[in-house]
Amino acid sequence: MLRQRRSRILATLGPASSSIDRIRALALAGADVFRLNFSHGSHADHAARYEAIRAVEREIKRPIGVLMDLQGPKLRVGALAGGKALLETGARFRLDLDSLDGDSTRARLPHPEIFAALHPGAELLLDDGKLRLRVDACGPDYAETTVQVGGWLSDRKGVNVPGVVLPISPLTAKDRADLAFGLELGVDWVALSFVQRPEDVREARALVGKRAWIMAKLEKPAAIDALEEIVALSDGIMVARGDLGVELPPQQVPVLQHRIVHAARAAGRPVVVATQMLESMVAAPVPTRAEVSDVASAIYEGADAVMLSAESASGQYPVEAVTVMDDVIREVERDPRWRIGLDASHTPAEATTADAICCALRRVASMIAPAAIVAYTASGASCLRASRERPAAPILALTPDLGIARRLALAWGVHPLRFEEAADLRQMVADGVHAAREHGLAKPNDDVVVVAGFPTGLTGSTNLLHVARVGDVK
């Protein structure tokens, strides 16, 4: 089941896509990695979906990645008398720690860490930005505000604090319990919500270790101030446009998306563009033209993957949504201008042996047009370096570690395959050429470029580039 496209599809599972038949249909339609959203569902629900994914993986004989998405801190107002209250524009409104039900003049905000970070002039957004408050005065347990944009406020609606770094961990007690469960289950990626600073990624790394790769979700404007460092500390990046669009003016989101994708690509980190990509397909069998253009724009930028959320988790047309995304990616990748854009957006290689090899790989591939690139990898690092170069030839990743193969299912242009480690250089080249032919990437008299580290089995030892011809190697 080799994909005839380079960019990947990340599909969220949920009530509309929990059965093994539906998961199989999504994989056959084009889903490369499945997302388990721990903001919803029980551990038993996620365990059942995980087992179904693995059953489908064995059936279709293609590594499938599983990403667990942690909920992160959820900042909300408390209960309101009657369940809701009308906040008038221009009126005064108080937030405090008092446990009494709120009304049109005050509400409980049970988050002292927010009060600790506020200052006069700061802005508070309620209910995904539908209501806006300006802080006039504040203390350790209260904030006096003026309603800038009014409306109805309901119980326990969310609170956003743009432009303020909150003294709060991205991992709640629930997240830590979920993380322990997910790692025991065997997830391949951990998506970390509420990332504000590099220390947040370090905190998660201390818990995750090498058991999974960490994907930092960039959904807080504060994270952009430390973008390069957060990218360097993470294994992957998600452009979480929904929350970014709440805390920032919407016209800034496309600019930040472009900046984040560029930073991730420059560092060789897989980058996912997410949120509302085909939102109308939650209830309609076809997308809007604007949504199709949105997906296409992410592919033209060189994103490793695009993500479906409610479209595949709870929508009426989950398989159709994956099919549309697959069709759009294929169409863009047939456009010569897509290739020209990728070639024009390369970043300089670092002065390391591995980067020099992969930089040479792109030049060699552009000159001799090999049928495939075979990349041997123990840790996945050499494949990600090769993927960063966005070569024209598909990359066949051969690794003895099935977990690494599953993680690489998200990487641009990479076809991962669990493969036994070769005993010597001659066997390595022969096995690589054979694998490329057996899996339909090469035929007799085609050239195949082999990239590897020698001696084998050492992480980060990429130092070999070999060109072989199918039929010449025994």
C-alpha cells in the first residue's frame, strides 16, 4: 500500500470512526496516521480504537502511526445563575475566586494563575473570543474589567488570555494520567497542547523519554516568541490554527502558518497543518472551494501532513473527507510549480557529515532521477534528514524498529518498512535494491540511491551514499 503522494494525512478517530471497518476504510482512502483525541472519550474507548488500528495495520501490511493528543489545561469561567448571563458592551464585569454563581456583573474564574499573570490593559477572551474584556485593575484573586464586546455568556465557557505567558504547566493531572496510559498502550506520537515556552517541551520529554516522539502544538501566541527553540526541542510541530485564531486577529494566522512551516522544515521536523481544513464536510459530502484551496496551500508550502478533526471523528462523511484530501494532495503534487516551489525553499545544510550526505542526495537525485531513495535508519534521523531535502524520488525507509517505522509514517515522502538489519555494506545495498523493487518503487535498469550509516546500527551515523542499478546488484 505505497502512497502515490508525498504529503501525509492525519485523521482523528471518534464516534463516527471507531469500528474496525471504518478505520480500514479510512486507511484505504488515504489516512496515514490516526489521532486519538484525549479531550474526549474514555481510556477504554481509546484502547479499543488503538487495537483496531493495529489490526488494520496487520491486514494492509503498512505501518500506521498513532498520535495521542493531550487535552492540556482548560481555563473556564464558573457556573452562572440560570446557566447564562448577558454582558453588555461598555459595562463593568468582575472576575474573582468566589464560589457563588455568577451573573451579569461578575463570574467565578477558578484559576489564580491567570490573576497572577494579568496586568491593567490585558485582554481576556471568553467563549472562543466571542466576548472580550479589558482589564482595568487586578490583584491575586480578582480582575475588574470593562466589556469591550458583549453578548451572552454561558456556564463554564473557555477563557483565553492573549499576549500573556501564564505560569502554568502544559500537563494537568489528567494529562499525566492519560500520558501514562497512552505510552503503555504504545502510541507513536504525543501531541502536547498549551505549549508556551521551551520549558514546556522539556517537561514533557522528561516523562516521555524515547518511548514516543513529541509534537508541539503551536496554539499560543507566546510560543511564537520562542519558535526556533521550541522547534529544536520537539520531534514534530502542529500548526493548531483554531486556538491561534482565537487569540490573534484572523489575518495573522496565515502569516504565522507560513512562518511555522518554514521553521519546522528548516529544522527537519515533520510539520502538520491542522484545524477546520474541510470543516463543511462534517455535514456535507463535498467541501467548499475555499477549503480545497486551504488544503492545497499547505501542500504548496511543503507541509508534511494535513489533519482532519471533526470531519473524520464525528462528521457524517469521514471516508469522503479523507478521499477529498487525498485527491487534493495528488493534484497539487502533479503541478510542476509545486516542485519548483519546493526546490526554491531549501534551507542551507549544517556542517555535519549527515547533512552533507543528504544535501548531496538531493543533488544526485535531481541529476540522475533515480526511481527511489532507500534510507536505512535505526532512529529515524537519517530519513528525516532526507525528507527535509524534499527530493523528487520517493524515500523507502528501512528500519529494524517497527515503532520507528510507525513514527515515520507522518514524514513527507517517506514509505516506512520494518526490515532486518544488514550484516555488511554489500548486503545493505542488495537488500535496499531488492526492497525497492519488491514494493513497486523500482524496476529492472532503474537507479536506486542508498543512504545509510556504516557501521550499521549506530544512531546519527549517516555517512554513506551509494548509487546502484536494479539488475546489477546481487
